[in-house]
Amino acid sequence: MPINKAIMAAMKAASRLKPEATKAYRLQRTLEDVASWLAAPDPRCLVSDMSVEMSDNHRVPLRLFIPREQATRGLIVFFHGGGWVTGSAQLYHDCCARMAVETSRRVLSVDYRRAPEHRFPIPAEDCYEVARRIYAGELLGDMPEDDIVLFGDSAGGNLAAVVSLMAKDRGDFTPRTQILLYPVVGNDYSDDSPFASVQENGKDYLLTAQDMAGYLDLYASSPNDLTNPYFTPLCADDLSGQPRTLMMSAEYCPLRDEDEAYAQRLAEAGNDVQCYRIHDAIHGYFLQPAMGGLIRDTYRLIRHFLDGEPLSSDESSLGSETVSHTESSADSEPSSDIDSSRGVDDSGTKGGDEPWRTILIADHATGID
């Protein structure tokens, strides 16, 4: 089901006319600040601000969202997107308020320091320290590790994955659950990228391959960072011992294939993985009101993953149709090949034993034919 032609033409024009990320991020911050402060507060949540002091005396701002009229089941620690250089807890205020209500969980939004003023590894270390204190019970009191979820979108998805990798290596705590929404897990957005989605989706869908290359340049402290697993999770040699993972990729996103490759590698390493490709979705749809159908269905997937809420086989329950899915057997040969027409290929395992799958979900939101 293709994107509406008029919307496609508008996206293509906007993608090709906008300035490079390395030159435009300051203007983008200003525009985001104006837009975020114009948003009305969500009356469904109690909101409070706090902070965590780092070893260099910087205080990382945090924003806590608590649903007013429903019991909560745990905590989501949320890391916002924005290429490590834009985005903020304020920009994601409405998103996190809705997240709290939709998931019946408290949501803690982390306003980590941004590049290029604070390059790698500072944003990752900010996020790790916040998570460490939460798991230690130093911020919000003691709670079972199973009740804490790490969640991030885009660059925030990168940070969520990196916090999990750091936690395994350092041994301070053990994340049990992570949700990665079109995360940045690769490091090559050139014409020679091994992932077909970079070429297929890297020019016309708002987030471009050139943007991604610019964000990497703004975030990295040195060229060597590009192969550091805490910068590029796909560079990790060992992905065993990672949390139960929900990966959601977007069909028209340049990151699509690297996301599905990371899900596959997590599964091959014996982790419990669910991977969904959202059909007709572009990068960043989670913040776009016009993509209401996609957002609604994304929360259904999240509730299914977190709480076991059933996904009805009725086509109306998740978009207009379930397009296809792939499965693999536990004894299939591991492979890193990506079939871009179907998502992840028929290899990899869920939890080391069970099949795992990539499901393509079609949208019925405004602007979709």
C-alpha cells in the first residue's frame, strides 16, 4: 500500500531542500523549543521534574509522568531521539504523557546532554548513570528489575541499546526489557552501505542518509568511535545476555535494515526478541499526529509485548491488514543476509529455542491510500 502521491511529493521536496544536519541543528533546536512550549499539558498525568548529579557535577534533568486515574505496573525509562543533537524532554512531553497512559506505567524521560557540545560518550554515560541509579533504587525507590523497561526512539533507541550493553559489561545492574523504535545501530550511510534501505529510503523520506552521516559526525569524538559498540551496537562481538527486546522498524526509514539485522543478531545470540516492521511508516512517525493509526497500533504492539495483551487476527485490529511474517526454526543456519522485501530472513531464534518473526503491519492513518 503506497504512501499517498501528494504526501510523497511533499516529503521528497522537503527532504531535498533542507540544509545539512551539521549546519541546521541549531535552527532545528530553536524550532523544536518553540513548538514544544506551545503544546498544552496532558491532564491525564501528574508531572514532576527532578535531576541526577553526574561525577563532573552536571545535573541531568529528568521528567516523571504518572497516570492520574489508573494503577501503574512499573516504570519506563525513556531516552528521546534527535540524532543526539536535537530533541528534548520538553519536545517529547506529550509523547511521554501518552506513553504513561497507554502503558499504565510511570515514564521517566531523560534529558541527557547533547552533541556536538557534549560528544560521545557523554550522552551515553548520562543515560547509563540515570539507569544505574534507578536499578539501585536511589531515584524512585526499590522496584523489581522486571518492572523496569528501557525505551528509546532513533538516537534514543541507540542509547537504550547501549545502556544494556554497558550494563552487561560493567555488571552494575541487569536490564530485563528494552523497546527499540527505529534505533540507530549502524554506522554507514554511504552509497556503499551493506543495507539496502539506506539506498532505497535515504533521499525522499525526511530523514536522509546525508542527515545520518551528519549526525554521526556531530556525535563522534574521533573516527575510532564509529567501531565502538557503545557508539554502534552492531559492532558488538558478543550480544549474549541482552534484555528481552521489542524491535520496531519503519518501512520507509533508511535505518530499517540495520534495525532488523540487529534484532536478528540479538536472536542468534540467544536473546528473546520480537521484531516488527511497521508498513507505510517513515522515521519519526511516533511524534507525528497525522500518523495516528500507526501510533495507536504501535502501542498495541507495546502492550502485547509488555503485558501479553492479545493481538486479534481481525484485520481491523492492527492497521488495515497484516501483510506477511517470517519465521525461523531453532536449527536454521545463522545468517546476516537481509531480504528487504520481507524483513529479516528465515534465520535466528527467539530465546534460543522458539521461532521469532518480523511482522509487517499496514497503516490506515490519515494520508495513506
